[in-house]
Amino acid sequence: MTFIDYISDLSSNPYFGAGFGLFGLGAGAAILRKGLQTSLILFRRHYMITLEVPCRDKSYQWLLQWMTLKGAKQTQHLSVETSFEQKDTGYVKTKYDFIPSVGTHFFSYGGTWIRVERTREQHTLDLHMGVPWETVTLTAFGRNKAIYFNILEEARQMALKKHEGKTVMYTAMGSEWRLFGHPRKRRPISSVVLDNGVSDRILQDCKEFINNPGWYTERGIPYRRGYLLHGPPGCGKSSYITALAGELEFGICVLNLSERGLSDDRLNHLLSVAPVQSIILLEDIDAAFVSREDTVQQKAAYEGLNRVTFSGLLNCLDGVASTEARIVFMTTNYLERLDPALIRPGRVDLKEYIGWCSPHQLEIMYLRFYKGETAGEEAKEFAEKVSKFNKNVSPAQIQGYFMFYKQASTKDILGNVKLIWEL
């Protein structure tokens, strides 16, 4: 039998023909499926655009809030996010936000349909947040990346508007900054009464620094500014920094150098990733370190409190690896305890003494609390009586005295000045 006859017999065999046909159908289906998969991949690659936003990204919460209010607001699959909103009166109101839950959602933006997929990894944790790792993926037709830029910009503006007119406080958690407490209503800078010219000098210096970055660049000077407010306790150093941040529309990053676990590397990292438009505040800087002359004698008292070294702090403030476009405020009650290397020019560019009340401050504070036709004369009399005792008095003591006599008559207020030092 020739080979041709053998093939002819196989082709006439019904069992072989059926098997070959099934093989052909299977192969054809496999080729078709593979072709569809390849076509879909090519289509997604060239005619669709995808944006992945992980939960560690700063815009993650902005995007969820934006979708809640403007994007996928018609979705029926929600998860709750409870927050607290502080009113101007101090009353705290509980607020419930319903954000798109884990799953798939669709919404239209600018005439383009966008598919949103929010996923959560149950076995993977965000080590900094201590919560399951989440990702939001947006997919839309087209190749225009501007659609995602517009969405993220709208989300950012919405988040900024939420804190408009308020001062945001940040605290260091791990290797990042997080919101601390409720955003506070901005305190008018005029509400903090300092001696003549002190407030204006600090404010003008800050504004000049913020508005002239090119001046520093042209002269090769590092674009950063350091301030030191020193003076007795209760004289308004911290209050003024809070009011100044509100005036500049800045946030405040409170950094505790005595925190356990804070190292030189982490300190440098925190300073480099501080939120934009924020003041870095180092309060009571004298309590964090001893001077280099006293290090040997006081080593035992300070040993083990933290891992931040004095040289590490100096390098973070004005070293090779220190960041720019930064404003640092330091406060102390004991200027003489600070090492000269810490407060030299370049690390501290402006020092201001915030001290005991002057007659000018006493008059202004009196007029803030009490009004009337004769308030001006009463304010001068009050300042003269307080100054006559020749005793140092802080604005905190004066305010406490006024609060104690807030419903009293002028006679009682002016007649019991001695009680200022006893309350």
C-alpha cells in the first residue's frame, strides 16, 4: 500500500475525521481566544489610559473624598469614614463620610466614562499606617493624561478648601508627618500683644524670605531661614508662632527632639519631607541638649533619652544634607544654656526677645478686654499701677487677672492689682 492510499483510507475513516474535526475546532478556538487577548492587550495599551494610586500616596485620601462628592457619588457600594469637625465655638461635631467601598465603580468625568477599581490586600499591611494595603486604579478610554491631572488637581483644591481659614498642625509619626488634632481657626496676629516693633520685625522678615527665593539662588545662599524666640515662660512665644502661621497661611510641624526612637537619620528625613508651606517648630530647645562644655558632667542625666546627637541636629539645620525652602522656629526660656554653635548665623538668622510686659503691652491688653469712653485713661492708670510695683509680670498673668475680673467693675480691676502675682 502506498502512502497516498494510506492517507486516503484514514480520511475515509469516520472516527479519524471526527477527531481531526474536533482538534481543528479546539485549535481554532484557542487561536481565536489568544488573538482576542492580544487584541485586548494592544487596545488597552494604545487606546486606554490607567492611573494607579496607592494608599501611601498623599493624593489617595484626596481622591477618595473627591469621588465621594463629585465622582462616583451615585454608587450604592459604600464604606464609612468617621471624622470629627470642630466648630468655631469649640464644639466638636461627629461627621460621617460615605466613600466608595472596595470593588468596581463607574463614573463620568468631562464626557469620558472612567472605571474605578478599589482593591485591598488582606495579607499585606502598610507598616506606617498599620492598615491593609489599598490601591485605587482608574481606567478610561483615550490617551490624554490631562484628565487624571485635572481630577487630582480638583481633589487637591477640595482638600485645601476644607482647611481654608484654619491652621493645620502636624506631628511626626514614624518617617512621615500626620495631622495632629483638629485644624484650628486662624488666630489673628494682632491678638498676641508683643512689645513695640517685635511682631512687625518677625512678620516682615518672614514675608521677605518667602517672596524672594531668587535672591538667595543668585547669591548662592541656602534658601532657608531660622528664628529663635527667647524669654521667660508665659510671655507669648508659642502663641505668636501659632498666630504667625495663620497670618502666613502656613501649617505648623511640631517636632519633639526628646522623643524616644528619634535618630539623626530620621530627623534629617523628617525635615526633608515636611509639608510644603509649613513652619517647623522646635520648642524648648534648651531641654533637648546640654552644651558641649557640660556634656561630660551631665552625660548620665541625658544618656539614653534619645538617639539624636547634638552634631546631628547641627547638620540637619545647616549641613551638607540639610534641605532648603524651610522655615525653622526655636523657642527657649534660657538663652544662656544654648550652645553658641546652635544659634550662630546660618542656623538662627533672627533672634527676638519676648519678655515681661512693658507699659505699652499692659495698655493694649487692657483695651482688648475692656471698652468704654474712659478705657484709654483707665489703661494708662492700670499700666502705671502695675509698673509701680516694679515686679516682672507676664502676659499670661495679666490675662489670668483679666479673666478673673471679667465681670468686675473698673474700681475693682484697678484696685486689686497686687493680686496679679497671687492668682
